[in-house]
Amino acid sequence: MNFADAIAFCALMFALIVAAGIWLNAYEGRMKHRQRQLELEVRLAEASAAQRSDAEADRLEERVRVLERIATDRSPELAAQIEQLRDLHELDETTGKEPAQ
């Protein structure tokens, strides 16, 4: 190996090291971007779950209010409304349709 070959070999090694550095830097940037994407997806999923949870809690609170009203209200009107709902439910069961809301 003469001097020119040694210089060419060193230049080639230098070019490979620089190329590897550039590639690793780009790969690191891609991984950071992917990590940020995944963090945002997790936040979005958490927010969606919290929203569903809030909606479910609101729905359950409304049901509890209705049940409290039923338990404490002894008026004949309420009893008639409950019977109407039972009749509708029985009618819907015989026809196979969903109860009307």
C-alpha cells in the first residue's frame, strides 16, 4: 500500500464515518418525532376516555335523580307514568322493536 492508497483509504473511512453520523442524526430525529406522535396519541386516548367517563357519569347521575324522584314521589301521576312506560316496554318486547325514547 503506497501513500496515495493510504490517503484514499483514510478519505473513504472519513466519508463513511460522516455518512454514518448523518444517518444516525436523521434516525434520532425520526425516533424523537415518533415518540412525540405516540405521546400525543396517548393524550388523545386519555382525553377521549375521560370524556366518555364524564358522559357516563352524567348519564348515571341523571338515572339516580330519576330513581330518587321515583322513590320519594308518591303522586298518582308518577305511578301512571311508570305504568305507561311498562306497557310500552311490554308492547315493544312483543313486536321485537326497541322501546321508543
